[in-house]
Amino acid sequence: MSPYSEQEILAANVNPATGLATDYLNLFNEAIMLFEMGLDMPDMAEELADWKKRGYVEHFEKSGFELKDVVISAYHHAPADLRCDFDDVCERALASFDSSISILMSSNLDDPAARADLTDRLRDMKALVIEMDSHIHGRAAMAKSLQSAVDALF
């Protein structure tokens, strides 16, 4: 159990049921925005050179977020199975974003095949953010629970 009150946890934008904060998604949403812009304006792709992949705790440790201690504590006190599943998605997202950004920055955007690949990568990046969001809000755990119940019937 976290040493912080529910009010402190809620003030830090942490879901009290999962112990995870939506603010982590800002790292990815910013990259998606710049990636989209980079597809249309190659000069903007250079802005992505500053993007650094950061794990959940590292992201908050290096942020100026006022309640980062609450967020980090809630993460460490989150149910282990939820945190493990979330961490798996985050690792996939970090790897995907890192490689996709590298590919964008070295691609010839006039090449239709390269552009199609980058568009597919962008779609996958967005899907990973939605998946992380579902873990933060507990929807992934609920779906997993429902699937287990259905599996038990058969």
C-alpha cells in the first residue's frame, strides 16, 4: 500500500486502482505529434532527434512534475501483475518508437514504399499508446479477467 493518501494519488493523476499515471503517455504523444509532422514536413523530423526513450520511473525522475514522488511510489506499490503487464507494453512501445523515429529520420519521404512503411509504423505507435492507456485505466486487466472467465467455461 502506498504511503500517500487517495487524494494525493488522485492529485498526481494516478489511477488508484492500478497505481499508474496517465502523464507517462505525454512522452509518447509528443513523439507521435512530431512524427506526424515529420511525415508532412521533413524539417520537423529533426525535432525527434531530441526524443529519448525513458522507462516509467526514469521519465518521472527526470521530469519537473511536482508530484513525481507520489507517482513513483504508486507505481512501486501497484499490483505486481498489473505493473508487469504494463511494463511489457511500455518496453514494446519504447522499442517501437525508438526504431520508428530512427527510420523516419533516415528515410527518403519521396519514396512511396518508405512513406507506406512509416504510415504503418505510426498506426502501430498509436495502438501501443492506446494499449498503455488501457493498462493505466484498468481496462486491460478487466479484459484479461473476462477472457479468463470465458476460457474457464470451455
